[in-house]
Amino acid sequence: MTEPQPSTTQKVKDEIHKEVSKIPPTTDNNLLAAVSYVWLLSIVMLVIKKDDEFIQFHAKQGVILLIGSALGFIPVIGWLAWFFAVIGMVVGFIHAWQGKKYEIPFVYRLSQKITM
């Protein structure tokens, strides 16, 4: 006797389950740290989450990137600063969402000067 083959629906479910299991688990801290890269929310997270070192790490970098993106009104140099700030925000957001502390080049050093 041959074993019955799984249905197409079951195969799809199994494949989806395998893919979903690859997504790293996230926590509220990861979400709040990631949101701290969204312009003014970086200041909000910096002020209201003073006791969380992980969120502070990302919020400080978010503030520096906010300042860099605010320079966008200056022709050419400001546009470059804005472009690199947005790239830094995306990279920082992804790493924070994954629960990683990523030191964004140049930004991390400046962010360490922020004291709360």
C-alpha cells in the first residue's frame, strides 16, 4: 500500500508555515526602537523611554538622522545629507525591528554625545 500524498492545499500550508517560521520573533521593544527612526518619533521615544537602553540606542541615532534630514532644504549638500539620512533610517529601522544594535557609520559616534 502506498501512503496517500498530501493535497495541494496542505503542501501550500506547509510551505507558508516554513516561510513564516523564518521570520524572527519581535517584541514591543523592537517595534518601538524601529519606530524611533521615523522622524519626530525619535524625539518622542528618546523622552518617554528613558529607562530602556535598547530603545535609547536607536532613538539617539534616529535624532541624529532627523537632524541630517532636516538639512534637505539646502541645495545639493543638503539633498545629499537628506538622501543618506533616509538610507540610514531604513537601515536602522530594519536592524531595530530584528532586535539588533547596529552602529550606523558616522551617526553612532554623534549619537553618543546625546545625554538623557
